[in-house]
Amino acid sequence: MSTVTWDKELIEKYNINGPRYTSYPTALMLSEQFSESRIEAALKNSGDELCLYLHLPFCHKLCYYCGCNKVITRHQHKADKYLDYLAREMAMYQPMVKDKKIRQIHLGGGTPTFLTEQQLTRLMKRVHQHFTFADNPEVSIEIDPRSCSDEKLRHLRELGFNRVSYGVQDFDKKVQIAINRVQDIELIAHQLKLSKELGFESINLDLIYGLPYQRPETFKKSIQQVIEMAPDRISVFSYAHLPQRFAGQKKIPEESIPQPSVKLHLLEQAITQLSEAGYQFIGMDHFAKKDDSLAVAQREGRLQRNFQGYTTDGQDVLLGLGVSSISQVNGVLWQHEKELPAYYKMIDSGQKPIIKSMALNDEDKLRAALISQIICHFEIDTEAFKAQWNIDDFWVHFDAAIPLLKPFIEDGLVNTSNGKLRVTDLGRLWVRSICACFDEYLNHGQKRYSKVV
Ligand SMILES: C[S@@+](CC[C@H](N)C(=O)[O-])C[C@H]1O[C@@H](n2cnc3c(N)ncnc32)[C@H](O)[C@@H]1O
Ligand code: SF4
């Protein structure tokens, strides 16, 4: 797939607030009025296999930029209590999933490596007690390099983990100090090398562009250092600055945050550097080596998207466990309680900690398929889609999108000739805004979403 081309005027025109479409409808559409039996039926009637996401919320120290659901604490025993409740939650879901096999499991957070080796063992023991794994499952974990020793990494491998994702963000010291996350490049280089030696099959690094004091020269150097470490995948997230939602971000002085034009230059530079180094630009914020399963899945038209972003698997078969996790199985979405005390209270009262849900109707499913195809593959065959979804005419069905797409077409970001809707190279950066044209629920310009770039 070719790379992105640039135009600064378009950047100013299309850099709106918009969803990342890790699901459609987005999590904001979930309702407090829902039926638990519908969720249970969705799980029971799903296929033979499921993917599992476990949320581990604890971190030792606050990174000021953080937009994740986390609990900052020095008290290790808090994780023991959490693991008890997580096991009780697994037991609650078990009756619906006991015949299914788990083909992917991902530990995210917060910081899963906040857990000690002993706690990690205990957690995985519980997982194996309650779930059956498929052959050769993908078992992955998010690692904060500062909370992972060589011994812990070895231990993870022994527990069956075969994929790791490291939080890096930036190597520049001035940026690291401003975000309250100082970590040496040597530590990360060492852990990456050891991960390779230990036989982890896939290694990902997370970076963020748009952080305080980032400049094109310094970020270029950080990207170069990442390239030298040669991870299989690289995420370059756009810094989502929403201080009203994430109080820690108020500690970042507004004037230290790069202006939109600088921020875009950082992304432009990263895309150019990573493409030249042989990484495939998957889309939005993901890059992968050409032989990585993500890049292969995209080339073969099998790429998917779920709450973890681009993925080879797990769309509509993802069961999330733990505080704040979101699930999507068989056309039903549901979210767990976000705050720990309330999460504990619900489990104590014998309830699954579900606070919101939504069942997709036929129109939602059709639009979800369309948005997924555009965001993953940047092209859709309108005739084939029409036949697959049994609609009379593609553009009659999506007539409300026509005026919204018009400026994108006029500016050369979208092309609608020869029975296809194609996001052009120039439009790939704006794929979130293009998908939004087909979003029936979106109040355009909603402030609760972060900027598209
Ligand atoms: C749960 S953390 C990864 C694991 C571990 N807690 C760590 O930080 O190393 C997930 C990732 O989300 C990204 N992230 C967090 N807050 C963000 C924000 N406000 N904007 C963009 N990306 C963000 C960071 O790249 C981070 O590595
Ligand atoms: S970025 Fe990671 S380590 Fe930092 S506060 Fe957020 S979840 Fe915790």
C-alpha cells in the first residue's frame, strides 16, 4: 500500500473531533437501559471461539498525558484484592463460555506488569481454570518497561505469553520530564533484545506524537532510535488532550503542547521515516513490518478493528473482563463499571459489573461492516457490498452521506468512480472523518472525542 501525501490546508479543514471507530456504534452510544439476558444469549450463541481482554488498572506513578482507565498506587496488595474479584467475575461469565475456546488473550491497563510474578501466576492460573484455550493462542501483555525486570519477562514467557507491547512514548528527556515518565533508552533497548532472545513472537512499541515540547528534530531522533530497535509493530498515537476528562493532563502547560501544524509535521515525519525503514503504514496510528501478521492481514483483506485498535482477530468476538472493559460479541456491546469501589460492590452483590449495553440492529451491523472495511482497507466495492448486505442501491441507501462526502471528493480525499469508494493516498490521514460521514449517531463536531490527527 502506498504512503500518505500531504496538504497543510486540508489538514486545517479536516482536523475535527471524531471517534476512532474501535467499534460502531461507538461506546458513547451505549445505554443504561439494557437486558442482561440478551448479553448472555449473545455469548452463548456466539461461535466456537472467543478473544479475551483483561483490564489490570494499577500503575505505580501517574504519566500526566494518560487517558487510560488507571488507578495510581504504591500498595501492591490492592492488586491481590482486584485479582480475587476478577476471578469471581470469570466464574460469572464461565457458564456462557465454557464450551468456547480462547484464541487470543490480551492483558491491558493500566499496567499489567504492576503485578508481581506471584500475582501474574495466580491470575493466569485462574484464567486457565475458567477458560479453555485454542491451540497456539496469541497471549499478549502491555508492559511498562519501568515495572518489568529480566526475571519478570522470563516469567511471562514461562506463563505462556508470546507477544509484548512496550510503552515508550518518546525518548527525549525534556519531553519525558514534562510528562512525568522518565525512562532510559538503554532499559528499553535491553528489554527488547531480551524479548527477542526469549522468543516472543511479536514486539510492539507505543509512541505518542503531540506531547509537550516535542519538536520535529527531537522526535525524528526518537523515531530513528525506535527503528534501530526493530520492533515488529509500532503504534504512533495522536496525543488526545482532554484535560476536562483526564485531570492529570492539567499538569501539562498548554503552551508546551505543539501547535496543530507542528503536531502534523511530527506525524508526517514519522510516516516518512517508518515507511522508508520498511514498515507498512496500516492506518491512523499503526505501523507493522511487511511480514508481520497485521500487515499480511491488511494486504489479504482480512484486517479487523476492535477496542484494542487494528487487529487480526477479535472483531465481534471480544469478551472484556475487569473494571472499565468493553466487550463486543455477536452484535451486542457492553461496558463494565469504570470505578473500582462500584465494580467491587456490584460483584459483591452477585451481579456482573455491567453498566451499559447496546444491541446492534440490522442497520448498525451494515454500517459497522462498511466503516470497518473503509478504516481497515481504504476501499469498498459498492456493488459487492450492496449484494452482500441485500440493499437496493448503495448510494440511495447512504444518501445522507453524499453531502457530507462532497468536500472530501472535491478535495481529492475520496474517489467514487468505477463502482468503488476509495480513500485516496491524500485522504488516508482523514479516514476517521470519512467514516464519520456514514455514522448515523454522530453529532458532527462532538467535543467528547479527541482531534482526528
Ligand atoms: C495502558 S498504556 C500501555 C501500558 C503501560 N501502562 C505503559 O504506559 O507503558 C497504553 C498506551 O496508551 C497510550 N496513551 C495513553 N494516554 C494517551 C493519550 N492521552 N493520548 C494518546 N495515547 C495515549 C500510550 O502510548 C500508552 O502506551
Ligand atoms: S500511560 Fe501507562 S503507566 Fe502511565 S499512567 Fe497511563 S496506564 Fe499508567
